[in-house]
Amino acid sequence: MNTLAKQRLSSAEVAWSLRDIDTLCVDLWGTVARSDNREPIKDTQRILGYKLDSLDDNDITSVDESFLNVCLTTDEKEPEPFLFSVAKRFSLSVDDRMVEDFEKVIHEEAVCSGIFFDAKTAMKALSLRGFKMVLVSNLWPFPVECLFAEDNLGKYFPEQYRVYSFREGVSKPDPELFRRVHGRAGSSPERCLMIGDSLENDIIPAMAIGMKTCLIDRKGVYSDDVIPQGVLVIRSMEALLEILPGVNRA
């Protein structure tokens, strides 16, 4: 068995369970790409002065859930109108200093983002094997140009196969986003493999609508006892190259 894969099923069982897959639904952050600016939305919450007492510098999850969702579902590509739009939702005011600080945050996110090497290798090979590749991401608009133009993600994920929360107006873990993913690809849920790094945001909601699932756990964050039965677990996206030889057209 490939040493890069930590599977609860045997290799033969995994291959059999994925034999009819024709669509790979791929998460962005933590799966394909990384950013050293770990939580720009938390920085934005601080800039706007919203619920400051709840923010913890040592906990990236301390961002307010409703604030996070608004940022991820606001389709406004220019920094100043975006900030005003978000602020309006929470009855907050915006001044010039806030706009300047926000522009610094999104600039830092863009320059600190990059693609995992193993993801590049895997995506290139898997696209050549005939799989439809759909990107599904909780994302705001700002890093898109950097990732898709400068880092060439666009050659793996055609425009029509990019499902962003800020465009859809719905974010993970809402199962509705995953329904739109397989609908966009023109495939059925059982022929889709959702690949992501989060049990809560990627794996569990995808399973709920009938998708096959693959958890990429590069650092061994998840213990076996919390991973649902039937989930393929890998430490590198390159492990998929041995598991997914190509699309079964029969």
C-alpha cells in the first residue's frame, strides 16, 4: 500500500469504492494552497472593531462566525466597497484609516499565498487522466487573481468549474454548496470525490449528500477515532496518483 496514504480500507477496497469517480471536487486552502497570513478575516474584524473581546491572537477560530460568513459570501472585488458592504451588515462605521489597514491585509494575503508542490504534481496528472476538476472554496474575492493568474491554477480548474462562496452566496459547511458543485460539473454525487483538509467543512457535508470523500491530513491532525468509516485519508495529494488510475467510461 502507498505509504503516503493512511487508509482504513484495504487498497483493493479503496480502488473498488472509487471505480466510478469521474469528478474531483477540490478544496482550496489547506488542500491545494496555503497562506502565511493565517486569518485575514479575523484581522478585518479587528479593523472594524467588531466584538473585539472575543478575538484571540492565538486562536484563528475566534473570528465571529456571522462576520466570517458575511465576508465569505460578499461578492465585491474592490477593497473599499467590500469593507463598506460588510460594515453595513453589522451597523459599523468605516473611516479612511480602516480602509488603508484593510488594503494592507489583503495585500499581505496575496503575497503570502502559494500552491503546495504535491498538489501541483497531482492536479496535472489527474487532469490528464480525464477527471473533471472542480474547485470548491470558502473564499473572499481578493486572492483569486494571484492564485489563478500568477500560480496558474486556472489551467487545472476551468472558469465554469470554480465554485466560490463569495459568488454563490453560501459557504461551507452548508450542503447546498456541495450540491451546486456536482451540478456545475454535470455529475451525480456518487461519481464525485470531495478532497479537503477539514472534516467539518469538507468531508462531513460532502458525505451527507452522497459524495465519496478524501481527507488530506498532511500533519496528522486527525486521529482515527474521529474519522468516519469510508473516508480515504492521505498525507499528500500525490497518493491519489496510485489510487485513481483514470476515469472509467464504461
